[in-house]
Amino acid sequence: MEKTLAVINQMQADGVIGKYAIGGAIAAFYYIEPAATKDLDIFIALDPEPGGLVLLAPIYNYLKTKGYREECEAVLIENWAVQFLPASDPLLQEALDTAGRIEFQGAPTRIFRAEYLMAISLRTGRDKDYARLAQFIEENIADQTLFTEILKRHHLIEQWEKFKNRPPSNP
């Protein structure tokens, strides 16, 4: 992971990407017990082209010149499948803007705060996201006041209530 993050940090230094932060399962791994994942989700700030189109071609072209190859919806960078995802809505943009600076496996980087990972998991709503959200709750990682404020700001209170009131899953 350290080599992968070094490449991503170099991309930022070279102006290929701007502000970025780790999200998804790898970010959750920083806070809670690890879960299986196949990729590293890198959320980035991208300005849309006229007409609203977001282009990832400059990222892929840069990495191709460095010898990295596309693999499905990701780029294989130092043995990690990396997905570059635009922070394309207010929740993701806020998560990116408030991401904390850390050292992750020896490399400087930025990572989404636990409260945003929880809100994103709630909004996404897949079984694996709900399991991750339950793990955050069980381990009491989040600032509950901040989490509640995020839920209110991004209109997720109703989903939160449904999540809290759903029957427990069978092991």
C-alpha cells in the first residue's frame, strides 16, 4: 500500500489530481476490524467539463505512461486495484473536504472521517455497507453529535431510523 500511495501522492504533486482522500473499505480498515476488499477507493475533486461530464482520461493516461494498466474499473498500481471516484455529490464532497491527514502504512495520505464513512455506508445501503455501519456502531468509533449533524444535512435521518429499527440479521 505504501508504494501505491506514493504513486498517488506523486500524481497530486504533478498536478494530475487535486485533493484526494481514501474512502470505502480501506478507510474503514483504519478505524475498525478489516474486511475483505479488492480495491482502494480514492475520492478526488474533479471539475466537470462543459456539459457536466467528468473526465478520468488524464488520470488513466498519466498512469499508463508510468507503466500501470487498467483492470476492469480500476488501475493496477503496485499490486493494488485503485478506483478513482469523483466526489460527485454534497456528501462525498464534504467527506473529501473534511478528510484527515494520516500516515497509512508508512505513507502520508488523507482519509475520510469515520462519521462520513458511516453516512456513506448508510446511504449506499448494501448488505456489506450495513455490516460495516453496524461494526462502527458496535465499536463506538464515531462522534455521535457530528454523525447526527451529517445525517440531518444530507437528509439521511429517515434511512437511519429504518436501519436502527430493522430486525437483526442471522449469523
